[in-house]
Amino acid sequence: MRDYNREKLIKFILRGSIALDIFIYMCFFIGFAIGLGGAEIGFLMIGIVFRYGLIIAIISIVLKLIIVILNFTENTDTKVRSLAIALSSMFLLLIIGGVIWGIYYIGKVMSAVG
């Protein structure tokens, strides 16, 4: 029974961390596309990512690390699947986070130079 509750907790944490990832991705990519069209809401969405994206990404990574820690006990099919999903989404978050940080850094340098 205790293992069943742990699996429910792992699923809940995994869904929450993936929801945070999707929020960052949607705000950045959709906001970038809408911002190129000239709408102010797109720039607001990009601003949310640049302002709070690091905090959201750190929370998401911590949640994924909690999933890894909770998976150290006996291996069940659900735990192995959730561990694989958590690690692959963390890898994707780090790659896209690096791209977002690079765009932010280039924009900051261009603003300082020009």
C-alpha cells in the first residue's frame, strides 16, 4: 500500500514538473511567434520567460530530482517509465533553457553595445 502511494506521488510530481516545462515552452515559442507579428501579448509572454524562466526551470529540475530520489527503491514498471520521462524532459529543458539563455544574453550584449 505504501508503494502505491509513492507511485501516485511520483506521477503527481512528474505531471507538475512537465506542466511547468510546457508553460515555459509555450510562453517562449508562441510568444516569440506572436511578438514577431507585432502583438504586445507576445512580448509579455517572452518577458515572463526572461523574468521568471530561471525560477520556473529550477523548480522543475528540483521536482525531477525528487522523482529520481523517489525511484531508488524497488523498480516497478511505473517507476522506470516515470524515471525515463523525468530524465528525458530534464535533458530537453536544459537544451531549450540554454537556447533561451543564449538569446537573452545576445540581446543583452546587443543592447549594451548599441
